[in-house]
Amino acid sequence: VKTTVYVTDMKIYGTINEVYGSYMTDPYPSREVVCVKELPLGANLEISMIAAKD
């Protein structure tokens, strides 16, 4: 299980942590946050997640 979060502004990193923590439980999946110049359609956040089902 792994999550990649793409953002255009790292100032929202704290908010990402808060929201992520409200959806995920311990043990938390692997996560990376990547700052990019821009995202499609003017978005400021994109999340990609790979998950497995038991």
C-alpha cells in the first residue's frame, strides 16, 4: 500500500497531514508528497494510491 500526493504549494503540507490522518489508521501506508510546478486542469492537489484487499 502506497500513497503519492502531488501538490503545487508545500504550504498545505500541514493540512495534508491532518486530512490524511483522519482517513488512515495505524499502521499508516507508505506516503510521499511531491511538489510540482503545475497539475492538469489547474488542480493544486492530486492523490495516487495503490491498495490491496485482504
